Amino acid sequence: MKHIRADDPDGQGRWSFSSQQATLRRLDKAFRAFFDRVKAGRTPGCPRFKGRGWFDSVQWPKDGDGCRWDSQPEHPTATYVRLQGIGHVRVHQHRPVHGRVKTISVKREGRRWYVLVSCQGVPARPLPATGAVTGIDMGVASLVTTSDGEHVVNPRHLAATADRLAVVRRDLARKQRGSKRRRKAVARVAALHAKARRQRIDGAHETALALIRDYGMIVHEDLRITNMTRSASGTIDAPGRNVAQKSGLNRSILDAGWGVFLTILAHKVESAGRELIAVNPAGTSRTCARCGHCAKENHLTQASFVCTACGHAAHADVNAAVNVLRAGLALRRAAEAA
């Protein structure tokens, strides 16, 4: 990198050295993950070459090294960020920044640009203690079901825009590669996906905030979403079964945004001083919350649970949430005893 910058002072040499190092670290991370998949015997998926037009984000690892947040603090109303090689850029700051700015990233979503700031020393804002505990079950019909019987409806943001996406995708398929019209069509597709993503994140924030306000301890399933959404197509020699059904289920799981919700919930729990416990989800949907009998026949339909041993009947998601809560309480008691 030093030799490249020295040979091209008016090109690569005028950009931030630390930012270029961060990009190389991303490349190294991609190849390390590739070789790990090769060693594990999984489908490797070699990293593809990406030109400069394919990168949608760039990072400066340290505030003041190639970038400066709030570079014009004397300005009475506007906020500016200074980027090496570009200059001062005005930022529409939607909320105040707390703590000390550590890293700064610039991200492109469609035709919009965003500045992402990570901070250190952000003061926690603990909520008053409630003493209430709950277990939550993640699902597709209901995004979250608590052990108290409350259901949070899954809004299915991507499915709601499926018709519009189909129209713009057909329009995109008719465009010639490399043309200006195709770039505009790609931007329209990206805009619809970005809107669904923003709606999904906003809903996750609202749901997580409601949970931490009502409960002092929350127990959830330790889901392996990557494994759950793996394709069932198989190989040429051993093709998979029910590929279309599995593909639809994977799409619904990803549209629900379980991973996004659990990440946001963990951040809010830490800031509010609550307790979050993750438990093994094995058997929680097939085990009776009353007698403990575990059998596949207990859970034959999506919504109903009927125990074949004691006859206990309940909503399947509520029954699973109760089992999740009991497993979390058992883990906490074991940790306290140790």
C-alpha cells in the first residue's frame, strides 16, 4: 500500500491511508472466511472481484485520522464532517451524539448517503426495576410471542411490496447492461428493498423497547438463523426435497428479521440495565409446558399444541415461550449456585 500511494500521489495517495487499510482488512476477512468454509467442507463461494462502483461503504477507524466529526463546531445550526480528499460535508443530524466518537463510516443506500458514527463512553440509561420476567418465542406468523400470551404481529414488509418489486424487476430485466436506464432501474429496485429494511428496523426498535420497559429479564432462543435458512436444493447427485417450500420458509424468516430484532434487543437490554438470557431452542416447541412430555405428535399444526400424555392444550407459540422462560430461569439459578 505504501508503494502504491508513493507511485500515485494524485490518485491513491490523496486518500486516507487508515481508510484504505480498513478496506484491505475487509478483503482479508472475506478470504479468511472463504478458506474456513473450504476447510469445513462447506460450499466455499469464492469472493468475487469488486470494482470501485460496487463498494457502498467506507470506514475511517479513528476520528481525526483522515476524518473529523463535527469539523465546524462554531457553526450555530449545521453539523459538518470533514473527509480527507473531499472536504467538509454537511450532515443532517437526526439525533445528538453521546460519548466520544471512535469510528466514522459513510454508507450509500441507493441515491442516499449516510454517516454512521460509533462512540465510546456512552452513558447508560437504566430503567426502573420491574421484577417481571418473560420468555419469548420467535415465529413467522407472529414475530414475537411472550410467555404471558401476548403476540406481536409480523408485518411482512418485503411481502407487502412483492407486487411492486415484481413490476420493477420485470422492467429491470428488459434493460441493456451498462445502459443509463438499467442503472435507474437498479436504483428503483434498491429503493424498495431499502424501504422494507428501514421499516423492519423501525419495528424491531419499537418491539424491543416495549419489552424492556415491561420486563426486567427476557429469555429468548439462541437461534442459528444461518443454518435455519440454508438452502435445501442439495447437490446434483443428491438433490434436496421440498425445495420450493423450504425456499418460501427461508424468505419468510429473513423477511421477519429475527437476527436484526435480537441484535437490537441485546443493545437496548444492556443500555437499560436489564437481563437477557439465550437458551438452547431444542425441544421447546414439542415439550408440554405442564407435564414436560416431549413428542413430535404434540405439535402437529402451526398454531395448536395438544399434549398426547396429559391433554394440555395451548397456543403452540405460547407453550414454547413458557418452556423458553423455564430454561432461562434454570440457567440463572445454576449460575447463581456456581
